[in-house]
Amino acid sequence: MSTIRSRDGDSVALILWQQMKRDDDDAEEALYRLNPGLEQYGPILPAGLEITLPELTDKTPAKVVNVWD
């Protein structure tokens, strides 16, 4: 696991995308589990929060089904 410090104006979704290239419910839930109390700051985080990033396996992309196949 790695940790980062938030910058003024960061959101959980932005941090997940910038650091992990993910912004899905599983990643967000894992982040909140590792960082209890993070939700108290609301959607926009203040600068300087130490945030532990979860170690997640890569999501398998959904299979695309073409109706013409």
C-alpha cells in the first residue's frame, strides 16, 4: 500500500483516477475502508490529508457483445 497527501480541491474520484486509473465503486469502497473518517470532509478534500491507497487487482473489462455477430 502506498500513501499520498491530498492537494486542495482533490476529490476521492480524482485521486483514484490519477493514482490508480480507476474510478469505480469497488475502488472507492476500498479507499474509504482504509481511511476511516475520510467521508467527514465531504466531496472536496482539503490539502494535506494523508490517504492510504488500496491495492486492488485490475478490473477485467466487460465483454462487449455486438448484436450483429
